[in-house]
Amino acid sequence: MSDLTRETIALALGDRPHEFYDSIASSSDRALALLEKGVPSGTVVIADQQTSGRGRLGRAWLSPPGAALMLSVVLHPPANAMSDVGMMAALAVVETIAAMGATGAGIKWPNDVQIGGRKVCGVLPESTWQGERRIGAIVGIGINVRVDFAGSPLADSAISLEDVVGAVDRTAFLVNLLARIDHWSALLGSDAIFTAWRGRLNMIGRAVTVHTPTGVIIGTADRVERDGTLWVADAEGALQRVIAGDIAIGTQD
Ligand code: BTN
């Protein structure tokens, strides 16, 4: 019996608007379609398997069936709070897994959740527009619960939650995670999310290598701004602003 089924989820989520798919192209595609239909904030799409899961920077997000918790949540953030959405989701995940006993959990800028410096969760915030008007947002969250990375190219950089905390019931995990998402979603647009997210970042003050769309910056992660952008002090001490990119701890290219 799987720990994440239509039945276990329906029982656990009660009245909360949700959809569950044994297999779907992408829970985020489905959430975006629901957003355009006008579903309420907090509506959640959960998938056991995705055939075209999407990650950051145009990458694919792959996970075998039965091994991950993958969900996409519809949100209606206040104007100008879009940058809070990814922070909010990463924060909710890191708090939930820390409460489950994942010591050493932190956020790698912008919104990867890591345990002991290895990625356990990815977050992908997206929004849709009607002309100049933003309809709303969704956030996709993929968590490695029991993905076996042994022998894969990700063996050194990824980790599964069960490797750290033991057996996980994905339905119970979902309920606890949604409770933190609901808590923080009510604060979208406030400074509280930023402050808590910044407090969980694991690379400020450390030597980093950042691959950005325009080049590589090697230096020290200096600070983050309220809109989530990162400042890195390069080898000459000049501050470089990073809006998007991949950051690695250390100075190896
Ligand atoms: C990243 O690249 O780190 C972000 C990965 C986000 C993956 C999740 S899995 C659930 C949701 N549906 C998708 O297609 N992507 C997100």
C-alpha cells in the first residue's frame, strides 16, 4: 500500500481543494491551468509521478514513482510580492523537515533546500499574466523522499529525506508541509518571510562560485536584498548583483 494515494490524501486534506495524479505531465502545468480557471488560493495539485516535470532554468525535474513528494500550490499574492513566493515555499519546506529531525537543513540561494549541503528539494515559482495584469502565482515543490541516487551523477550533490530522518509517510508529510505553507502564505508581502528565509540561508559569508546567464562570479556571498537578489563580493572586493543563477559553495569552477 502506497503512503500517498488519492484515498490517503482525500482523508487527510478534507475540504481543501486538491487534485492528485498517479502520473501527470507536470503538477505545475496543471496548477497554472487551475489558476487561470480562478480556483482559490491554497488549491494544491499533487503527483506521484511526472512525465515532464519542470525545474529551474529550463531544466527537467525527474523522479521515479513512489519516491518523492511533488506538489504545486495556487496562490494569490499581493502585488509586488512575487519574489516572496519562492522564499515562502523554501522556508515552509526547511521548517517542516527540520521539525522531522533533519538537522543541518538550510536554504541554498535562491530556493533550494539542502541537508548537509546536498539538495533535498527544489522550488519553482511561476506566475501568469493577462496583458499587464498578473492573474496569480503557483509554486512547484519537489522533495526527494526516498530517491536512490547511488551510482547516479547526482550521488554527491543530492540527498533523500529518508536517508536522514528514517521512514517518512508522504501523506502526513504533505499535511505538515501545507500547514507551514498556509502559515507563511498569509504573510506574503510582509517582511517576516524575507527575514525568516534570510535566517535559513546557508551560504552567506562563504566562498561561492555563481554561474549566471552572463558569466561566472567567484567570490564571497555577501548579503541578500528584500527582493531576494544576492550580492557577491568578487575577488577584487567589488559587489556583483545576482538575480538568477546557480550557486555552489567553494571557489572551484
Ligand atoms: C528546481 O529546479 O530546483 C525546481 C524543481 C521543481 C520541481 C517541482 S516537482 C512539482 C512541480 N512540478 C513541476 O513540473 N516542477 C515542480
